[in-house]
Amino acid sequence: MNFFKRRAPEEKAASAPLIALSMMGAPRWSGRDFLSAAREGVMANAVAYRCVRMIAEGAASVPWLLYDGNEEIHAHPLLSLLAAPNPQEEGSALFTRWYAFLQCAGDSYLEAVSTSDGVRELYVLRPDRVSVVADGSGWPIAYDYKVDGRSTRLARQSSGFMPVLHSRLFHPLDDHYGLSPLAPAGTSLDVHNGGAAWTKALLDNAARPSGALVYKGPDGGSLSDEQFGRLKRELEESYSGASNAGRPMVLEGGLDWRSMSYSPSELDFANSRAVAAREIALCFGVPPMLLGIPGDSTYANYREANLVFWRQTVIPLVARTARELTNWLAPNFGQKLRLSYDVDAIDALALEREAVWNRFSTASFLTVNERRAAAGYSPIEGGDVLR
């Protein structure tokens, strides 16, 4: 409501002194499409941005392993392709974008560029530029990539190879596209962003809500146009903004300032934003303790929270990608090839590995190869004996 809005002339004579009241309107939510979610959810929200980066950079840092049957291969063209997928990116940079898009959009697309010698380059496609082309039965048969008004169809090759790997998160109501964590977290994102905007507005206005000027003129009279305009200009120029915080107001005869205030619970935006931040972190699978969000006591310490983050969020994502790459890409290099990941290279799991090794070292009923198998290593010659 505009506190300075003039009343209609026919209402002036009968009007009594009026105090303007602020009424709560309906909530306004941001869009839930990919572009809106990316702008409002990731680019304008520190919690969501940090969650996406933690998951993507953590998952992309896990090294790939390649097996031919049960034998590990240390040098192979497939490993070289994953390490240097294209001239513009190295492997970890490409997979950082792959995992980040999966969190932001619920979908990730990886294009394979082939020559007569096979697959030679890999590129991550932006999800909002890709659309699924389905046949009459509803199964995807191609992908359209649209950019700068041009559309390129990436269809299944004559060999049967689909040049696009589409990974998507579970969506209960969509057959072709995934559901981003930003969607269920949208309400919390709006609350978190709205709380920040409200706090900034309060700081710009002396950290207090505004009030109303009540004019008590003789016989219920009202201000003239000139007086109304001058009063409005003085308020905007001399008493608004952080630089004028606490400045005393000089009022002329007939004017009375009525301050409008809220209860402390209504102004407790710090707690409301902390609750919203925990809900955002929950949608991404990041323990709030890792983000420095106050009030979270779910985990005993930071190390335990970090272990849960890797075990429940990052490693399942890497394992899923390894299986998808195996089914999609490995047949181009050999039928028995299988991609996996190196858990031993994850520093966050070092203490957990140490505890496992200590249990195995004291297990006198296990052979050497049984201990190695339980730890994820291949057997060695002469290891089928108790030690």
C-alpha cells in the first residue's frame, strides 16, 4: 500500500486521521524450469551453489579403473579417452560439468564423436539445449541439440550405437527427463533468498520496518498538492537509506509519525534461513554440518559427516556413472571391458579403510587371498594359506 497516495477529493472532508497498515499478500514463488532454477537456485543461492560444487568436484576427483574380466588394465585407449576427452577439457573438468548438470537439471548428456577408428572425443551438452525424440511407443530414438536457432539431430548409428549418453535422476511423473534436487528444494530456496532480500532491505532502512505519517489537520482537512509533494521528496531524500539511519525527523504542525513494528519472532529471519538452508542441503544429500549451517547436531563430528557425504551421496553417483559408461562406451573398445572407480584414492575414506585393514589383520581364520578379496584386491599366487 502506498502511504503517500492521495485520497479522492470527495473523501477528504469526511476522512478521519488514518494510520496505514501493511497487509500480508500471497507468496510469490520463482519458476521451476531449468533456466529459472539455475538463476535463482544456483547462481543466486550460496547453499545450493556450494552443494552442487561439492558433489560435482568430489565425484569428478575419483579416478577411473578399467577391468578386462577380473584383470585390471592400467593402460588402455578408453582410459586415455576419459583422461583427455576433447581438446578443450581434461577428464575431471568434463565430469565436473557432467555431475553438476545432473544436480542442476536432473539430466546430463554426454556426446561421443566418432571417426572410422571409433569414438575419439566426448562432450557434455547443456541440458536445456537437448530434447528427447521418442518413437510411437515412447522409447527415445534420437536427441535434438538446439543452439543459436539451429537444431542438430543425434540419432542412433547404423552400428546400433547411440552417440548420446543420457543420465537422469528419478522423476515420478516424467518418462524421459529427470527431476533436479532444485525442484523439491524450490520453496526453501525462495524462503532463503527472500530472507536475504528482506534483511538487506531492513539494513537499507535503518534495520527497522517503516511507519506511517498521520496528518491531523484542522477540521479533518488534508495536505495540499504542494505540501504532499514536498513531504514525499523530503522523506525520500533525507530519511531513506542506510546513510540516514537514526537521523531524527523534523515534523511540521499537524504531522505525527506512527512507527510500525514486528515482534521478535516475526523478525527472526536468521533462524528461518537456517531451516531453509538445512532443507536445501537435505535435497542434495549434503550434511548441513559440512556447509557450516548452525543448529545441526545430527553427526558427532565433521569427520563423520564427511564420511556419510561420500558414502551416501558421492560414491553412489560415481558407481552409477561407471555402470552407465560401461554399458554405453565400453563395447566400442572390447566386449569384456568394465569401468570401475578407485575407492582407495578417496582421502575421506582413509580412516574407514584403516579400520577394515585392522579387522582383517587380526582375522586368523581368513587366508591371505580371502583378506585381499574382502578388501577389493585380486588374489596372489600362494595366498590361499592361513597366516
